Amino acid sequence: KNGISISEAEDFYKKCVSDFGLNIIGFMCLPPNNQKVSSYFSKMEDLILKTNLKELSMGMSSDYLEAIEHQSTYLRIGSKIFGSRS
């Protein structure tokens, strides 16, 4: 239910790989609901390029088109498919 800040992500990734031998394939981003997502998506796009990872999960039904513009490879578009939650 929580994650790490973007500023800590690169070091955290390196630690996971070097100290724990984990096979990290990408990052996931869930920006705050009440803020503009483009700044978060842009930072995540930069992070993927820096770390040379392949997968980036970000974007939901309300912002998936913008997420695609920022190289998202996984989208969460449940309400566009199944409708709003009750």
C-alpha cells in the first residue's frame, strides 16, 4: 500500500539487484489522484531510461493515453472495460 519516492528508486533498484539478487524487470507508478500526472509519468520515463529496464506500469482509465505517451508498457484500465465500481 505504499512505495518509495522517485528520488530513492534508482538506489533501491540497485540494492535489490546487487544485495538480494532480484530480477527486477520494471517499475510501477501510482501518482496522487489530485495532482497532474504528467510530471510523475515523465520522471518515471527518465528512470526507466537510466536503469535500462523494459517494463513500466502506469496509467489508469482516466490517464492511460498520457501514460502511453510516456512509454508505459502496462495499463490499469478496469473501469473503462468493466465500468465504475459501486
